[in-house]
Amino acid sequence: MVASDSEFASRAGLEILRQGGNAFDAAAAVSFALAVTRPQSTGIGGGGFLIAWKPAGEEIVVSDFRESAPAASTPLMYAQAVKRHPGTPTPSRYGALAVAVPGIVAGRAEMLHSHGTMSLAEVLAPAIRLARDGFPVDQHYIDACVSALEIYDQYPSLIESCNYVYRTHIRSGILRKQGEDLVQPELAHLLETLAANGASVFYKGPIAEALVRANNRHGGILSKGDFADYRVRNDRPPVVFSYRHHTVIAMPPPSSGGICLAETLNILESFDLPKIHADKPALARHYFVEAMKHAFADRARWLGDPDFAPIPVGLLTAKGYGQQLAFDIDADHCSDPETYGAVQIPDDAGTSHFCIVDQWGNCVVSTETVNTEFGSLFAVDEWGLILNNEMDDFAAEAGVANIYGLVQSKRNGVEAGKRPLSSMSPTIVLKDGKPVLLLGGSGGPRIISSVLNVLLNVVDFGMPLQDAMTTPRIHHQWQPDQVFFDKAPPSNWTIGLTARGHKLSEQCKTGIIQAILIQNGELTGASDPRKGGRPAGD
Ligand code: GLY
């Protein structure tokens, strides 16, 4: 079973499983197919995370192939760029300076080598076909092109510096219609080059050379050394915690996903949520919002790349800390924003997701991204290679919110070689030591709340997976101090939340979840209908 946000990528994974490949082989095939069919969300110019559970030895695999800041990065580089060129596109967001060193090619190749059974060429085959022969685009792709066109209209200088996306995807403003084919010959050639030469060609060969040349020509600071030095990190200890009768395995820093999930669920564990949900649904949402506010306040203050500053993982994920925060939550009111999270820590103390289960019970969950739609818009034309804008996930300028409205501390400031804090949350839930739910999503900080919403809907409220996906979702990220829904919620929720002092946003936004439920030996895959993905399974 494969659940991804592209039906073509899900089918690419199933093709590999049918050929006898395992979940890791399929994961590589899905990832490369996503690079072709979801270029607005992810691609080999991006990075990501993976968590897997192998029944043999009950082994947990964690892989961090997040992008890292170029060696020439400095904390003030974006503030200085804005000062030098006022009125130009936000430099951490659009163009050559927004690009961090991509990790997807290295991440997938290393995973294949360590846990897969097939060659890089074999798992690349479906993606090469999709790039060469084309595939019909859907509404999500068209919506992303409309958004990108608005950026080009606002900043016409990007048409020259970021021409590949403008020419290939935006087609100078004549957008494709739903069902029209997208063919990407340059990208097909790149994938064929990887298949023939291996992943090293991306980091030390002609692809890296072309990328650095183009990047420097347009004001970027990437160097050949950045590519030669890029390393996948397979040594991060997962965040593992219990929630009621389940065990949750989640992503550690530089993702904030695992810590935020643990902190929120540890708080919620103090309440009889299933009963409160049945009797007083607005009160259940109030507790949920208050718990998220604590977790996001701590995210803003304490989280970043653990290689650059110690992260108080133990304290933030401790049951006692969650219980203390829960004890202090007022059932009738929300509190002053400054009182959320741990103000003092003791000394000891965008995107695309897929889930795969193979015939042997190997489970893989992985989230990858180029950050916002079509990443930085900057691309290497001759390779059809669109680059991420992951530098915007840093606190690029002190006190200035990033594109997701997240204001963050110096711990997540720009530094050479550092990985920006992420919200990507590949998650596996176990019961009695066996996986029962795989999930994760896209949507910046809304990934965390979307994973929480679906997890609670399944675990606490007993909803079937498809209902758990479609029920209205609630999100709060501490700052801005507003509750967000993805669609109109029942009026008793909004009345109950407003009465407790919450400010409700008019904006409707949420993450996009992919999930697989494992129940009585049966696999149920579900793709969030909000993006048009589709699971594929036998
Ligand atoms: N690029 C969005 C995230 O990693 O959270």
C-alpha cells in the first residue's frame, strides 16, 4: 500500500512493490516520481526526512536529508541584501540566494543502499517515464502555477533570473488546463544521468557544477564545496513517546514535528478527551488549541538545528512538563500569549508526504519539500532542476515572520552549514509494539496540527480513516494569536472558543495528510482529498 499526494507517484511505488521491491525501494521510486509529478511541492532540488519501522528486530530508521545552509551564509546576509536592494523579491524566499544545499538525491540513494534491494536505475525508471512521456496535470498544479504567476507579476525581475519555471510551468502566463500533459525533457535527462552514473554525479559532477555556476551568476552563494561536503544524517535519535495505549515514533530536530507532537499529546493526555469530545466538543477544541499554543511557543523559543545549539528535547517531551502545562490550562479562558510554553529552561534541560507498507511489514513514512510552491523559483535550466527556498525556514531576519507567519529565535538563525528548523512530521503510531497508523503531511506548521487532528480523530474519537481526514481541522501556532480552521466548523465549536477568549481567523488553511491504517491485518490507505492524491495498493 502506498499513500502519496500524487496518484502517479503512488502507482510508481506500487509498480516497484509488485516487482518484489521492499518499502525502501518503493519509497525511492515514489520520491523521484513526486519530483516529476509534484514539481510545485518537492523535487530533487529539495530535502526531507524519513522514519521507518522494520519488523526484523523492530528496528527504527531515522534519516535527515534536510537542506543545509551554504558555507558562505552569515546571520545578517538577508538583512544586508534587503538594505542593498530595497523593493526586490524577499531574498530568503525567491531567487538564487534563497537556496540551501539539496539533500533528496543523497537521502534516497543512501536509504536504498542501506535498506533497499534494487538499484538506483530500477527505482528511477517510473519517474524517467513520467518526465519523458508526460502526465496530465491536476487542479493543485494549476493553482500553484497561478500563485507563482502572481509572484512573477509582482517582481518582473524574476522572469530573467528564474526563467525555467516561468517558461516551463507558467508558460509566460498561458497556463495549462486540467488534464493537459506536462512533459519535462530536461528533468528526464537529469534523472537518466543519475540512473547511469549514481548519486555522486549530483554532488561532485556536472550537475553540481552547472548548479553552482547558474546560482553564482544570479547572486547566489552556493559553492562546489557545499555540494561535496553535503552529508545525510542517519544518527538522529527519534522522538519516541507514549500516548494513552499507543507509542508514537516521530521526527527529532532539526524537525520540530516530533517535539511539538509529544508536547501537545502529553498535555492532552491529562484530559479525558474522548468523553469531553462527546459531551462538550468546544471544550475539547479549547484544550487542543491551548496545548498547541504551548508547543508552538516552545518551538519558537527553543528549537533549531541540534548541531548548533543544545535543544531541551528531554524537558519539552517529558510527561511531567505536559502535565504541569495541562494543570495550568483554564477550562473557561485562554491566557496572555506571553505565558505559553517554557519561558525559562533549566540547564539540564509547504512539501509532500508519503506512507508505504510492504508485504513484509516494513513501514516507511517520509516528508520532502522544496518549501513553498516551486521553491525559490530559481532553477538550472539545462537540467530542469528547480531549487528549494529552505533558507526562509530560518529566522532569516530578526523579529520578522517567515512565510508561514512563524517568528523564531536566534537558535534558528542563519549560520553556515546549519539546517533550518522544519515542521515536517513523518510519524508512526504503534499499539502493542506493532504499527497501526502511518501518517504525515505537507503545509508548513499546519503539518503538525494536521497530524495531531487526524491522530486524535483515529486514536481518541474512533473515526474511520477517511472521516478522520475530512472532519474540520483546527490549528494554532501561538503567533499570530489566532485559531485557524480549514473549513467552517460546527457553530458550537466557534461559540465555545470565542466565549473562552480565542480569536478566530477567517483564513481557511490546513495541511495535506497521507495515512495508512493497519487493522486486523488489513491496510487502509487514505490521501487527503484537499490535494487530489490517491493511494495505490493490492
Ligand atoms: N519547509 C517547511 C518545513 O520544513 O516546515
